[in-house]
Amino acid sequence: MQWLEITIITTEDASDAICEMLAQLGADGISVENPFEIKRIIDDPDSLAYADEGYIDSLGQDVTIKAYFAEFDDGIRLGAKSEEYDNPDGVGMIYSNIRNTTVSKEDALKFLEDRLNDIGEFLPLGQGLVGNKYVKDEDWANNWKVHYHVFDISDRITICPSWLADENTSDKITIYLDPGSAFGSGTHETTSMCAEVLDQVINPDDKILDVGTGSGILAIICSKLGCKNVEAVDIDRMAVDVAIDNCAKNDCTDINCHEGELKDAQGKGYDIIVANIIADVICAIAADVPGALAPGGTFICSGIINTKKERVEKALTDAGFVFEEVREKNDWMLYRCKLQ
């Protein structure tokens, strides 16, 4: 067996969608070099990071993603690996996944190109797929991990890659996640804004629903902040499996994590509903959120690129919400709102 390393150069706007697509196609490892994240760390007034003059400009504007796929004697492995799913058309239809299968290198690259073009229909893609090469086991297995580090996602919460657990010296509440396994490792603006707001408004007695949980990170944050009644849903069964695994890694096994949408929530009367998804989905579910909230409940939504904020604001207003807080970070929006 050997490993095919695929290199994609893209924009920050499209990087998370591409990582999610690669994960759903069965990538065995994903690394992301994001110059904007480095810039944000260095520019943070509370950060001790330092850079020589000119270094920031030298980083450029491109996000580089590398994905690693296993190649066996009969071809490149794509799909859900060893998991068995009942969906005859594939797992998690967001990016037209396929069942666990092996294909030729040429077919794998063509399939990947098609999925990138699909993403390019709604997000700026950048250069796209720029190259591929084979690497040795010892090269791919560990080198990609150097791009991830321990970081604070809110005043009380630290995110730590699981392989750095022994090196983590933070005195904050720590959440252990493996980047690349599902959408939401905490580095994206929308996830960090949700985490910051949850850290500020959550109460231990709150009943929480996390819609579109992805990696489970926001549900885990709620649990770590003391909430004992947390439910998390996602339309992608693979994401649910990853979220359940992440909950177990963080000793948050009381989180009710299952497949579904807002309408599939098993509880009612939620004190907080958080939805870090995309603008179009938020617009689609806005009218149904009030029926799931407790009196005086809070709806927190993000994943909204600022070019679509007017549509989201109208949908929320039409649903009877008033805005208690609006945040914007690097072109991404968050809304915290209550019913009138």
C-alpha cells in the first residue's frame, strides 16, 4: 500500500467546504496551511506570537490543502472505508459521496475535480487541484500534524489536537479534536464566534440543541460548560459517527447525538438552539425555530457569508426574531436573537 498526496490551492471561503468534501470522500489525512489564520494569530493583541517585518506579506492569499488517500493493489480507496451504511446512493449526499470502493488514480482525480467544480458553483474556488504525488507511510502519517496546534477558542475553552494531549499545559477547559475528521475543528470564524457567544450566554441548566453539529464541537462546548441536557443533530450520518466519537474522547457521552434535521429533534422547549450551517439552510428553517424554543429562548446562527446577510436577516425578522447581538469576523456573520 502507498499514499497519494493531493494538493489543492484555494480561497479561505472555500477551504472548509473542500475539507468536508475530502473527509466525506474518505481522505485518510487532511492538512491545511491557512495564511489568514497565521495573520490572525500574529495580529491578536493578546498573542505572544511574533513575526519579522515582511513575513505577513510573504504568506500570500492562498490556502493550501493536502489530502492523503490510500492506494491498494486494486486502486485508490474512496468512500466510507469500513463503515457500513444503508443509503444506496452513498453517505452524506452534500457532496455526492460514493460507497466504499477502489478506483484508478485517473478516475479518483477526475472524481475529485468534479466535486471541486461543484463547490466552485457557490464558493470562490481559487486554483483548485494543482498536483499529486506518492509519499511513503512514514512521511504522510505524521508530517501533516505539524500544521495544527493548541489554541483558545473562547475565554474558557481550549481546543487541543488529541496527539498533543501530553503537551497541553492550558489551565482552561480543554476539548480534544482531530482536525480533518469532520466539518468543525474550531479554526473557522463561524465556529469560533459560536463558541465565544455560547461561553458568554450559556447556563448549566439550559436545554441545548445543536443543529448541523458536524464534528460535535459546539455540543461538546455546551457540555463542558456544565449543560447536562444537550442534543446534537446532523443530516450526514458520517458526521454523526464522528461527533459521537469526539463526544466519547471528551467524556461527554451524555450528549444525545443523532442523524436528522431541526424537525427531527427529539426534545422541545430548548433554551438555546445553535445552528452553524449555511445561510440558505438558516433561511429555510428560520420559521420553524420558534416552535422548538422555550419561552425567552435564544437562537444563535452562523455559517453566513456577509453577501447573504440581508436574506438571513429578513428570514429571521419574518420569523419574529429580534437581534440581540450581531457579530462579523472576516466576512462571516453571527446572529444571536430572541422572539419579539
